[in-house]
Amino acid sequence: MRFVTSTCRAPDIAEQGLPGQTRRLRCELKLLADVGIVGMPNAGKSTLLSRISSARPKIADYPFTTLVPYLGIARLDEDRTLVVADIPGIIPGASKGEGLGLRFLRHIERAEVLLFLLDLGDPQEDNPLRTYRILTEELAHYSPRLLEKKRILALNKIDLPLAKSRMQPLSGMTAHDGLPFLFISTLTGEGIPKLVRHITETFKSQRGATAEAVPGDAERKKKLKAILSGGEGGELKGIS
């Protein structure tokens, strides 16, 4: 129809096209979660996710049970929910490609809060603080911005006799960055309600800090909602 004229109503000609532009793109998917669970393999991350949400990831007593990220919706109260991401365990050298952690660390880059989960009952690791230091170093090597996020430190498997014997020396102590220890058992549920409350408080404080860092953001959102609903004539004015 583009070539139809007043004298040629059925054109049967065609012009030779010119070479178009080509570009090779690599798209990388990053999950959008509010809280990202970080820990060594077999620390109980998947069990914790199944405890605080309706997600049902694969759970087994061997390392690297989780091979892909899982998302769960955790209900904090009657009108507040959070998206929690569980990624495969991180091992020393993950930032250099060891294990599976590097492949999935990008999925917690958008998380506002990082929950570090340590295995307090691991007989091969007598110092959980060393494990925490290894995890923070691997995250820093991958992206220093990950350590700028709010963090929570939970020590798991306190239902085990070895973990119970390690709890007393750690009670009242904090990690090297001042984080308090939260003792939980993802198997029995002990300490889980306290952990959820702590996540709620941490997330609220993080959201408050973000709002202060972007002054006027709430007003812009309110004005945008009014415009979209037709409350201000439908004109996009003053919205950046």
C-alpha cells in the first residue's frame, strides 16, 4: 500500500533494502527480593525459608542441595509481607568462581537487607565468627556495595548439643562489625519469631533511611498517583 499511486493501483515493484544494524546483547536476570539469605552450604537456609514463608525448596542433609535461587513471601504482620531470596551456599573462593555462589550472588544485589545464616553446630568449624568473616569477604570481593546493606546475623541449629555448648560463650557478644547474635533453630522453630521481629525492625529502619536519603520522594509518588487517577488534569508536570 505504500507504493500505491493514482496511476498505479497495484504496484508489483520492490526496492532493494539496505543492510540493517545488528547488535549482540546479553541479558542478565536479577531477582527482586527484600531480604537475601546468605550462608555456607548446608547452613539451613532452605529450611529457614520454608519456616518463614510458604515456599517449599528442596531440603536435604548434604551441601549444595539448593542449586537454583528460591523466592518466598514472608508475612511479618497483618498488612506487611516481604520477599525472601534463598541462594546456593557460598564457599571460600566464590568471588573467583568457586562453587555456585558467584553465579547467584547477583540475585541479592537488589535486596535491602542481608540475612547471614551460620551453622553453630558444625563440628568442622569451631569459630562461627570466622565463617561470618569469610562470607563478608567474599561479598566484598564480588561487590563492595553488598556490605553497605543492612545486615542480620543468625546462628542456626541450636537444637544440637554441640551448638548449645557454644551458645553460652557467645551470649552477649557481637560480631566484629557490632552485629548481635540471634540464636535460632530452623528445625524446631526456636527463636524464629524473634528473628522475624528483628527482620521487620531492620527493614523498617532501612526503608526510613532510604526515604531520608531521597527527600521529596513521597510527595512525588503522591502527585504521580493523583495524575494517573486524573486528579490533576492528567498532565505530567513536575515529575522527574
